[in-house]
Amino acid sequence: MQHSMLGGKRLRGALVMRSAAAFGLDPTHVMPAACAFEMLHAATLVHDDLPCIDDSDLRRGRPSCHAAFDEHTALLAGDALIIASFGRLATLGRTCDPARSLRVIEEFAAFSGAAGLIGGEQADIIGEGLAPDGELLRYIHENKTAKLICAACRTGAILAGASEPQIETISDYGMALGLLFQVTDDILDVTGDEDVLGKPTGADADADKQTYPAAIGLEGARDEARELAARAVEIAADLPGEVEFFQSIAELVVIREK
Amino acid sequence: MQHSMLGGKRLRGALVMRSAAAFGLDPTHVMPAACAFEMLHAATLVHDDLPCIDDSDLRRGRPSCHAAFDEHTALLAGDALIIASFGRLATLGRTCDPARSLRVIEEFAAFSGAAGLIGGEQADIIGEGLAPDGELLRYIHENKTAKLICAACRTGAILAGASEPQIETISDYGMALGLLFQVTDDILDVTGDEDVLGKPTGADADADKQTYPAAIGLEGARDEARELAARAVEIAADLPGEVEFFQSIAELVVIREK
């Protein structure tokens, strides 16, 4: 569990904390939620790397969990990380409103489960080898990646007591940022440097996955990324507080190399 | 997910509801928690049956999840069931006190995670092929099986607003019942009928697992089961309300054939 928690950009955790701060809550009060997002994210990477899914031996520049230990350890470490992420969320009641904390847990489960991240992973596997399909591609990207990033943004806002329209605004920002993140992930699988990325490149093409470069070409994917970033920046302008953080994150993701 | 939720004895769900009722709460108010225990339990069976752990093709009298579908589907279905179990728990705030609901989620994670059920599973695998070791055996049984059954008993009591001494009493009952359940599980792996059990027998001996029959023989294991049942019955006498239910469950587990 520890092995697989090290490294990473901590994007999701940072979004939870910055979103809480934007709506006036001390970000240290939402630290358990920030940790929970990073733990759940790490768990999905551990399981994703297993032989029965992506069979990938490299992650965050180090051996993936099953490569460092063994397959059953990686399976159970992933399970324990998922469980621990909810265990952390359940401690939110000590620093935040209990009813808001319960809503956050319910949303975390909804955005990460069968109708969210896990559903997107299954669709990702089902889509392997199929002809490029824009609707399926969008479903995969929204669910596999964008929903958890969106949930991170919503979580800080909910815990801070933001109004429903404010939560919807940061939710729209999170979906745009999340889609942007996955489009650039697709692009980096084609153009990225394995040493910088810390994971193998070319894996999507090898598995014949549904990706933006496969569907609309590398230039089309780059246009899509720039459009999504522009949309995220525009939505972020309506947020209170630290607008610059949310805007610059979107601009950084477009040019990210890892 | 649906495939793996069908069948089963619903012992854990029943304990949640009966425990709530014993302490004066309408058991329908804790239905989400009862479902959560059954979902988490089903998820651990799905992952336990995978080729990298027990490699078992039969469960609850039907093909196990990866046998009915495929390995990645079983992996993701298990993940989604774990997540969904917490999603259900998070809805408890609608019928129960929010602070108690958060405590239940925190305990559910603690009893099922790395320091509970999942840790017990890892120890179970590590123990394969080692000489029988009473301390390790006890650790495995307590964590792999007893803690979730104990948590089910605690959950109903906590949600019903039982006092801390009352929660400790039903907790002790749950640990005794849980240990009893696993000892009889060990025995049935030796003496059981595969058609009645709905899962393969002889698997523990094949994998050279830490079990009571391996450590102290079949008769020793049966004595241990009778002792644990007697202890559970004795503790249950101190519970309020439906003492008979808790006592008869312990007596039924001793003679169970599935």
C-alpha cells in the first residue's frame, strides 16, 4: 500500500484542498478527503496494472505493485486502499459538518464505482480492438478519469458549504479539467518520454484502445485539449477566491510532460 | 456484481438488523448497512476466488464470478461492490443519526481493511505451506472472518444508540460467533458435501492452509467449535431483547452443513 502511494502528482488531493479554500474553509479541515482521493486513485492504478487488465510493470517510475511484490499482494493492497480511502472520509465528521461529510462519501462512491470510474475501466477494456467510436470514447474518458477529478472539486466545495449553483460551477470545471487530463494522457501515450512519465508509452496503441489520437489523430487530440483547457479557464473565472490556481492548473495540464 | 450477490446465507445482514432491533431501533432503518455488509462480503469472495488467490471456479453453487465472466470483470466487479457497500452506508444519515452513521463507516473500514479482513486474507496466503502455528491461525481467523461478523453486530447496536458497555457485549458475542463460523468453515472443508456447500471441498488441505483441523485435528476443531458456541450463547444471555435469536444462531452454526 505504501509502495503504491509514493510518487504521483497529487492533483486530486490538491483540488479537494483548493476547492475547500476557494469557498472559505481552512483546507487542513479537508485533509482526510484529500488523502482519500489519492488513496482511491492509487488503488485503481494498482489494479489497472495487474496482468488481467493492462499487465504493466512500471508505474510512477518504479515497479508496479504486483511487479514489486506479487499478484495477490497487489490485489489485496488495492482492496485495502479502497477501503482505507472510505475510512479516511469517515473521519471528516471531526472537522466538518457530519451531514456534508456523509454526502461527500455518497458522491465519492457514486463517482468512483460502477457508474463512474470502475464502469469506465470496464468500458475501456470492452472498447479494446473495436473501431474508434466517439460516443464510447467520451463515455470512457468521462467515467474512467473525469468523474473522480470532478468529484475532488465538488468535495471541497460541499464540505465548505458552497451553494448548489456554486457546486455545479466547480463540477463543470472539474469535468472539463478531467476530460482534458485524459486527452493529454492519450497524447502522452503516443508522444511522451517513458523516463519522464514513469510508465510505459505506446501501451494504448498496443492494446488497440479507444483514444483521442486513434479517433481523430494527434493534431485533432491536441485541438481538443486546447478547447477543453479554454473551457476550464472560462468556467473557473466564475469561481470565488483563487481563480488563478484553477486556471493555471488547466493551462499546465495542456503542456504537461508527465 | 448481481451474479455474485445472489445466494448466500445473509448472516452478516441479519446480524446488523437483529442487533439494531435488540437495542430498540426499527431494523428497516439499518437496511443500507445490512446490504453494505453483504456487498463487502460478496466482493471479498469474488476476489478470493480469483486465480491469483484461491483459483476457485465454484461459489454458492454457481460458477464464481471470473468463471462466469472473465478475470478483469471479476476484479472490477469486486472493486465496484466494495465501493458500492460504502455508498450504501453513506445513505444511513437519512434514517439514522449522522454522527453514528459516520462512526459505523469508520468501523466498517477498520474491520474490513488492512488491519481486518484484508489483512487476514494476506496472512492466510502467507500461512500456506507453513507448519501449523496457533498464533498465526488465530490471527487469520480473527481478521479474515470474525471481525466483519463482529462489526455487523456492533453496527446495529451503534446505530440504535446502545451504550458503550452494551456495544462491547455484542462485540464480544460477534467475535465468538465469527471465530465459531470460521472453525466450522475449516471443518466443512474437510467433511462437507460440495453440492450442499456450493463450493469445492478439500481446498484448504490442497493449499496447505492454516486451519483448525490441520492444527489440532478434526475432533479438536469440533471441541473448539462447541466451546465457542457455548461462549457465544453465554455472552448473548446479557443482551437485551431477542436473546433467543443470537443464541440459536450460535447453536445452528455448530451443526451447519453449508
